Amino acid sequence: MSEKIQKVLARVGLGSRRAMEDWIEAGRVSVNGKVAQLGDRVEEGDELRVDGRVVSFTAEEESIRRVILYYKPEGEVCTRTDPQGRPTVFDALPKLQDQRWVAIGRLDINSQGLILFTTDGDLANRLMHPSSNIEREYAVRVHGQVTEETLETLKTGVMLIDGEAHFDEIVDSGGEGSNHWYHVILREGRKREVRRMWESQGVQVSRLIRVRYGNILLPRNLKTGRFIELDKAVIDQLAESCGAELRKRTGLYGRAKVRSERAVDKEVKRGGFLRRRRY
């Protein structure tokens, strides 16, 4: 079965469908030696190239959609390679053949917590796109004076250099002085957005942990630097949440588990805030 070129390129993780359409219009893509045009389709056996480099792909119904949950520790960067030689989140991931891991969102080097990775670039792009309205939840330890007025301002909206931002919900999770925790929810993932919002109110974030992305929670007993692979039911929930197509072949096809899928399911089905949890 043939597929549109931009869909195939997005699925293998090269970018969003819209970005791939731009590449096609710019003449960067070829099929069987001919420059591709928008509307062209490919099927297994065709030679697909981008900027002269062969792109390996399989038919959608044959490709395996995998998603893993990684607990990023502080000190790792979210790039595939780092000029300064710092460890990256990709170093700890299981190796793949004829596929690549695509990160669903990022965390800065001083933050830790849940990052999802998938072999389906289209799924990743949909989950990150603002139109999908996916919730991100963070546990934040702050240092500074936080008043009811401060919290209301953060929920109403503050102006950052790249536009207005606000938290959908803030829950006081306890603590005293420089060890006071809050849980916050927002629906976008701009660079260092959570930190910058608190800093706009004269409050410093001393620790930041992403504990939820959509319906996926950070498991309580997962250690930093470790990962689990999600099963088909959970991946299908993710896909449905952002309007992605479901797959017949999806889920656990490797040795990337550190605990049972039943245990993961129990964590996911709890949902909502992890109230008053200390880190």
C-alpha cells in the first residue's frame, strides 16, 4: 500500500508533516531518482532520499510503534550529541535497527523527570503540538516569598519574552522555607517555561521534576537513568489523546522493561495530581 511521502518522513522521525511538505517543495526529497512533488506517494521497495541520503522505511502496517518512559536525571542534555561531551538522554536508551528514538518534549540540564521517546515521529509531533492541548505536570521546589497573590498571578498569566504564559492549576504540596513544593500544570512546552514563570515573580526554582505527560505518570519506584517500555493499551491511549492513528503493531517488542506492564497500567490509571508527594 502506498503512502504520502510527507507522512512516511514524519513517521520515521525527521519532522512534522508540515515541515516535510516544506522539504518536498524545496526539492530536497527524491523517489527512485526523481525529485518528489507534493502529492507523490511511496511504497515499500521505492528508494526514498532526503538531501541525497537514503531514508529507510517500512509500510505503516508493518512498522512497530514503540514508546518508552525515561526518568531523566539532572546533568543530562536532551540532544543526540553534545559538543561539550556531556551525557545525553539518548545514551541510556535501547539501541534500534532501522528506526530512531524521537523525544517527546525536552527538559533542561538542571531538571529531571519523565521524558517519553517513541519510534513514531508523527505521534511525537502530534503530542508536542499546541493544538493537542496535552497537560504537563511538574513538581517544583521553590525558594522565595510566595503569596496568594503570586499564585493567582501565575494562574491568570504572566508576560515572558516569548509571550504570555500561565499555569492551569497550582497545588501546594507542603514544606517550609526553601523546601516548599508545588505541583503545577500547563499545556505547552516552551524552553524553561516553568522556571521563567516563577522567576518573573521573584521566586527561584531550586528543583524541578516532570511527573506527568498527558495520561502517563512517572512511576514511583522508577530510578533516575532507567526506563520502562509502555504496552499497547497505554500507547493507544496516548495516540487517541492527540488524534494519531492507532496501529495493529505497537507496544512491547524489545527487552526495554524494568517492571511489568501491569504495574505500569496501575500507575497510569491513577491519573491526576500526585498530591503532597516529596522528592
